[in-house]
Amino acid sequence: MWTDAYTYEMDAFWRVEKTAMVTWFKIAFRNLIKNKRRSFVTALAISLGYAAVNLFGGFTTYIYNGNREASIYLAFRGHLNVFKKGFLKEGQLDPRSYLLSAADIEAVEDICREIPETLLVTPQLNISGLISNGKVSTIFIGQGIVPSSIDVFLNRTTLINLVDIGRNALVDDKDYGVAVAYDLAHMLNLGVGSYAVAMSTTVDGQMNALDMEVFQLFEANSKQLNDKFMRVPFSFAQKLYDTKSADRLVILLNKAERTEFVRAQLERAFAQKGLKLDVKTWIEQSEWYRRVKEMFDVIFLFLFTIVFVIVVMSIINTMSVAVLERTREIGTLRALGLKRRGIMLLFAIESSLLGFGGTLFGIFLSFLGWWWIDFFRPTWTPPGVVTRIPLKIEFVPEFFGISFLILMALCILTSMIPARGAAHKNVVDALGHV
Amino acid sequence: MSRVTKDYRLGETVVHALKGIGLEIGVGEFVAVWGPSGSGKTTLMNLIGVIDEPTTGVLLFNGKETSRLSDDEKSELRNESIGFIFQQFSLIPVLSALENVMLPLQIKGIPSAEVKRRSIQRLEQVGLTEFLKHRPDKLSGGQQQRVAIARALIPSPYLIIADEPTANLDSETATKIIDLMRSLNRKEGTTFIFSTHDERLLGNVDRRIHLRDGRILES
């Protein structure tokens, strides 16, 4: 019964308010124009906050996209990695037991053939050991990768336009040809065409050494890796470790959004076939991405909180002054029969017009900032990256839409604080207000 | 109204603005409430206009006890049955004369075309046909009060409350305003109650209610 009565009352309210709405908008708009300077300052605060949120949101998206592409394509790790169950915990101690056998690899490749999202399935083997130029030795870590798979990764990322990673010089049929990171090459005085020796223990614990020729020098993805990283043909890595196995199968998909879906499909298939394999997504594998995202999410939250406070304070201040100045007008409207809800609606409209104007100007400021960066193309060196890269702000319509809705809701809700006070003011007191 | 009192608290002091007022006003009457400043005229007008509540006593409007009405019901009652004319004119400054007059019917939810038609008629009635689009600050005091009268008349209310409607006008304009109210009262049968402390305006009324110190001396 109560709900019926309430619904009827609200229906009646909106029926009445719809016909008066044009007048309420007129009153609200004209009052904003009447107090030009105050309205402009408040709208400016909203627009600057809105533009700051949009631009920073665009910047974080650029950072996230860059890190995602770096993890998936530039690190040649793909969207999903398949390991022998337990490899990530025990694999270093007992590599022989936790490497993927040729049968495992074949089984996974068969399963992936049935998954249309799969673009590439390729084995990889990480190695580590000592590298020597005959005079000096130092440690290295290496990624054993099938050379012909490299171009599949590189062709699918736009990051190669930003980062100078060089063209792929490794070839499948020359497994002695390796790529060496610049700082490591510098330490050993190696250049393209130089020879060196890689030493390591095999999976059985025997010492092994292989000659290699430097086919390529490159910047590693991070400063920390640049003095120890090599990219070697998969078969070179297998020979050095004296194995026919791989430590992981890297799966590249045609869409990053399908990662979790494909992972679930793979896990189901592995369970059905009794394969004891683990599947990890690129996010789980990239601690760097997770940390950077977490950090920027916190900064974004911090910024949004500041904008939130500025907008709330501006609106409360502006609407409180408006309520104070128009107390007599509120009394008149109440005497004429406007209900309390009507008074609140009136100020909510005024506040939402301010919010709308502010965000509209904010869109202009956002595009101005976006255009400025696109035009002048400033460069920067992100943490952990070796070279300067262009700073970009992604245009993310969702940010514009969501922050617009949040700011509008904030304007309306905030205006309710002074408006509620105005609506509940005694009519006689309001009429007598000077 | 019966045995109505109204007390105000001013800090620690309680002011007895009305002291046991008993009064009945019939349909179509043209009533002046007069008395010196502080006699309780405005308080009485506010109670009759259902924008204030008595401390004690009973106030009936068209047979309904106003103290039993919710705030929304009082708003509806004022919107449909009572028109207000204020001493300070109290027009909405950002609206034109026509838009000000349209307000009560828009609050009621009547379609705009009809509201506009009726509002123009009312403004013609008070002689402001040429000032439809003028904002209040472009109108003289007398013209503003005429707009306020048109606004009070627009919902065709039972009662119009005019609290010192001529206090801010010169005597010639004040007389014109009272004459206008009187002619509308005769023509439409609307009940008018206006307060004044100017005895010169009392010649043309049906009934005088003389207040002093919160009590009726003459009714």
C-alpha cells in the first residue's frame, strides 16, 4: 500500500514537473548567466578537473597499453604460457622433471588447432650461464626462441614504431647466430660478426659449451637486463641444455580480450586429456605490468579524489551562495505552491547545468591537451626503459563518458546539501529574508 | 479560525503575536486588516495564507483543518486556492512579467499553451499588455504590483492574501492598486484580504478587522 501511494505521488510529481521543467531550466540558466563570474569560476574548476581526469586517464591507458604490448609482443611471451605442472615452483631445482616433452608440445599444439583465437603456438626455453669472449666471462640469461616466430610477434605490435628494437636477424637454420643486448656486448667488446662462447650446465648437470656468432645487437626491454640478456635460437638453447624439451609453450592470440576465455578452454582440454599442465596469462607472468598498473591506479585514484573534493567544494560554495541570495525567491515559490521537491529540483537543475557547462568546456580542454601532445610529440624515458619514447595520451571515449556521468551525478548530489536546507526553510522566514 | 494564538521565540523571550483570535471570513468578502506596526497583521495573514501554523487554536480553510495537512497538501492548497500579493512584490527577477504570471499554473502542471493564454488575459486585465516580456527590474513599483496581482489571480483562487500591498507605493498608485483589487473582487467574486496601516485605504472595503497587540478590536 505504502509503495502504491508513493509511486502515485512520484508519478504525479513528475507529471507536474514535466510541464514546469522548461521554466525551471529558464530560471536556473538565467540565474547562472546573471552571476556570470561565479558560474564561470565554478564551471572552470569542474572543467579543469574533468580535463585532468580525462588526460591522465588517457595517459595511464597509454602506459597500460604500452606495457601490455611490451609484455606480450616485445618480450615474445604471448598471451598465454603453458608449463608442466610445478615448473614455476620446482623447475629451477629439477629442470629435467619439469620440462615439456615433445609429446606434451604436440598434444598442446593439437588442442590449440581447435581454438580459432590461436594465432601461434611456439616452444621456448630460457637458459642461463656464462658467456666468454675468450678473455672475459660474465653471466648471461637467454631466451631460447624459434627465430621464425619473432616476426609474428613484431608484426602485431605498434610499439616497434616507438622503440628501436631493430629488425630480427636470427634465422632458423643458423642456430649459432644469437642476438646480444647492447650493454652485455659492450662489456665483452662484442659486435655484429663477433664470436663468443656460451657455457652452462645441461639438464643432467653436465658442463656444456657452445660457440656462437653475434648476429644482432639490441636494447633489452629494461635497463637491468641490458647487461646480461641474449636472445638465442630455440635449437641453440636446447643444444646448450642438451635436451629435446622446452620449458614453456607460448600461445599468441588474435585478441587480448579472449585470453581468459582461451585459458579456460585449454584447462578444460588438459583435464579431459589428463595432461598435467599449467596455463598462465600474460598478466600473471608480468609482475612489472601488475606493479605499474597498481601504481598508476593509485595515482589516478588520488587525482580523482582531489578533483572530487574541488568539484564538491565549488558546487557547495556556489549553490550555498545562490540559496542564500535567493531565499526570498524560494519563499515566494513555496508560497505559490511549489513543493519542497520542486525547490530541490530547481537547484539540482542549476547545478547540473553548471556541471554540464563545465564538462563541455572540459572536453574542449581535454582535446586541446590531447592535440598539443599529438602536435609537439614530447618524448620521455619511462622507468625501466632504456631509450626515450614519444609521450602519448590515448583518446578513451569511455573515460569521457564515465567521468562525465560521475561529475554530473556529483554536481546534482552535492547541490542537494544546500538545496535541501532551502527546501525545508520555513516559508515565512524565507519570505522575510533580507 | 477559533481561539488562535501565535507565539514566537526571540532568544529567551517569547513574543505573543496573536492572542486568541476568533474570525470567520466569507466567500467574496473584501476585507482590510489594519492596525499599527507590530499589531500582528502579517502574522494573521500568514496563518490565513497557510504559510505558517498557529501555536494553539483551530484554523479551517474551506472546512479543512490546516494543521492536519502535510506540507505537500498545504502546498497544493496554496497553489490552487490562495493567491499572494506581497509588500515587496516578490517577483522572480530572472523571469519576464508573463513568465512570472504563468508560474502558479505551471507549478500545477497545466499545459503551457493554456497557461500562456490565461496569463496574457490576466495581464491584459491589470493593464500590462505592453509589458509582457519586461523583466521586473524594467517595471515601476506599481507595474510590478500589478504583475503580482495577475499572478495571484491566475489560478482563480478562492482567496487572495495581500500583505501591505501598497506599502512600497506612492499614495496615488496605492489607491489605484486597491481600486483594481476591489474591481476584481466585485467582478470575479474572489475573496480579498489585505493588510495595511494606512487608514486612507479603508474607505472602499466591505469589512475592517482592526488589530492591536495581537487582539481584534473591531471586526
